[in-house]
Amino acid sequence: MKNRSLVSINDYTKKEWISLLDLAEEFEKNPRQKILENYVVATLFFEPSTRTRLSFESAATRLGAKIVGFTDSSLSSVKKGESLNDTILTVSNYSDIIVMRHPRDGSARYASEVSPIPIINAGDGANQHPTQTLLDLYSIRKTQGTLNNLNIAFIGDLKYGRTVHSLVIALCEFNTTFHLVSPVELKLPSYVKQHIKNNNLKYYQYTELNEVIPKADILYMTRIQKERFLDPIEYEKVKNAYVLKNCMLEKAKDNLRILHPLPRVNEITIDVDANPKAYYFQQALNGVYVRQALLASILGVK
């Protein structure tokens, strides 16, 4: 993986995913290692982020790297009209690797094609979010003891949810059965469902959350993303489509764990937090270890 960009989860092989997860386990046991003291990590966030940006910066800092970049493109030369091409070429002079989030689909792939240093896609529009996928795989394996032969339910915004798109594609490598819960307007895109079909796997579509809870090993909750809707009226129609409450978990499997890429709005009530099946805050912490593994591997120190 040395010097290789990560734009799509498919840029790496299943064997390489597993290698990263194994390395993340090592970092979880010992997260403070000054192995990146001679490296500079650039974080370019053209779109708001809390967990992804802070977990990357925490991962880099714990490994001794220096961090440069911006968290608001309005404070950069982008506001003056600088192109993405020029931003990437300029920042590559100051750093060894670039972590980038951008609102436009395909922007990360473009950046990787023009950049002389590796690019890590931290989310490009409604397209992909491969590092979230890796930390989700890590969380699933950690809670279930395996990635194979699981029933995984995705709930909420399956149309615009880039975390869902990347994770479904990855889970097709592990004989997953998919349970897809969404409003009709927010169904999983056809190209992702076709990927499931191409792998001869089963998926079931629902509009009611209660139907899938007893069947699932993992409930992957997502928020309805207001910022992806062009029409506010359409958002208002679906914003409260699915709300998970603690009382709804009475018939769940003992091994069920609830994941959420966060931020949470109102799709999981606060009373779920104390339930041992709630795993979303630990999931966010797992992102630090996985991103440490990714930085160390791409920069060639591990």
C-alpha cells in the first residue's frame, strides 16, 4: 500500500483490508508511537467534518506527524477562485500525504490523478467514504468476532449515504445478507444493488424498521442528510422516517450491535446510549486506530 492513494474501497484488495484491520488492532494496544515524526499530513476539508477530521488529526498526532491544512475552504485560496488542481499541486509541496473531503462526487479521484503524493478520500459528495468503511469493518469484526455470513441492516438514507455505498460494496466480499430499510425516495442506488447481485448475494428491502431488528446482527443507522436535498419539502417528508428507541430492542439478538457513522440527529434516542448493544461511540474511537494503520501503511513505515 506504500504511496498508493485510497479513493474507493475497491482501490485495495480484500487481503489488504484485512491487513489494515490487523494493524489497527496493534495500534489499539499501543496508539502512541512516534513513527511519523518526519512526516507532514495535510487535511483539506472543503466540507464540514468533526469525527473524520479530528480522528485523522488525532491518529497523525499520536504517531508524531505534523498537520497542516484547513477546515473551512472559505478561509483558503479557494475563496479567491483557486482550482482544485492548483490547491492540490500547491499543498503537495508542503506535505507527504493529503486527506481530503470535498462536496463534489469524483473530486477525490481527480485529486489523486493530479497529485504527486498519495490522496486519502475522506468523503466526496454522496459518492464514497472508504476510511469510514474500514473502521466499520473493524467495528463489525470486533463485535461479532467475524466478518463472514452476517445479517446486516442498513437504515435511513441509503441513496445519499456515501458510508453505506462503500460499506455495502466491501461487505459483498464476506457473504453478507443485506436488509435495506428506507423510504422509497431514499432507496439504495441501483448500481450498489447490482453489485450485490453480481456477487450472488441476497438483499431484502423494507419500509418498516421493526421488521428487521429481530433478524440483524448489525443495525447500521444513518441520518437523513438535509444537505443533500435540493428541495426542503422533500426533506421534511422523510426526516423522521426512522427513530430507534430502546424499547424497540427487546426482541433483538444478544449479539446485535448498533452502529452509526455519526453525527446523530434524532434517529437514535438518547435512551439507547446506555444499552450494551449501542456501539457507535466506540465505533468513532476505532476510527483513530484504523486511520493510524492507513497513514502508517501508505507512508511506508509499517
